Amino acid sequence: MAFLDKLKEIADRFSGAEPEDDDLDEEEVRLAAAALLVHATVVDGEVSRREAEVLRDVLERRFDLDHGQAGRLIKEATQKEKDAVDLYGFTSVLTRHLDRAGRLKIVEMLWEIVMADGVIHEMEANLVWRAAELLGVTSRDRIRLRKSVESRFS
């Protein structure tokens, strides 16, 4: 790295300037969130049409995507989910880049996916619990979000 580049990096660090890779961060967040949500659709062994619709809908709403963009994101996220060995790879990205409100929104989106088919399977509830723990979302908030989503699905 050139001396001037290094000097600029040090100055930026002290000035509090944000790095210019915000687009990369946003893409990383989108992919991690989508992969976690895809996992929620498949964790019980079957993906209902309603779960697939809700998955696309929550991604379009949360990330302001059109139908085609959401489809491409789901396709990429499905591959990431298949390759993943645990949830930590996804939740660590989300924890690193999202504030508390953003992490709460991820848990709310998980509940929307889990409740989409009208049945909360034990594996789905366990997934939301584990993801919430890894995201630093309290049990109280996780339960509050569940009740909020349930009231919308009732």
C-alpha cells in the first residue's frame, strides 16, 4: 500500500469516516438475511407455496427489491443455505452490520416465514430461538415479535 493511501486510511479511522464499501455491506446483509430466511422455509422438510410467497414478499419489502431482484437473491441465498454448516455464518454478518432495530426486523421476518403455512413446527421455533440468540435478540423481544406476527396472521 502506498504511503499516502496508508496515511488516508489512518486519517479516516481517526475522523470517523465510513469506508466506501457500503454497497458491498448492504449486499452482504441482504444475502445473509435471505439465506437465513431460506433456511426457515426448508427447516421443516417441506416448502409450501405460501412460505415461498412470504419469503419473496418480505425480501422485496425489507430490501426494496423488485420481483426479479428478489428472485435472483433467493436463488443465490438458496445456494448459500445449502453450502452452510451452521447459522453463525449468516448471523455474524447480520450482527456486524445491523443495529438492534435491524436485528429485531430479521427475527420478525423469520416469524413471518415460520407462520406463513399456518403451522409452527418444533424445528422452525427452534431455528428462530437459535437465530435470535446469535443475533443478540432477547427472549422477551423474540416472544413479543412472535405475538405481533401472530396477530397479523390471525
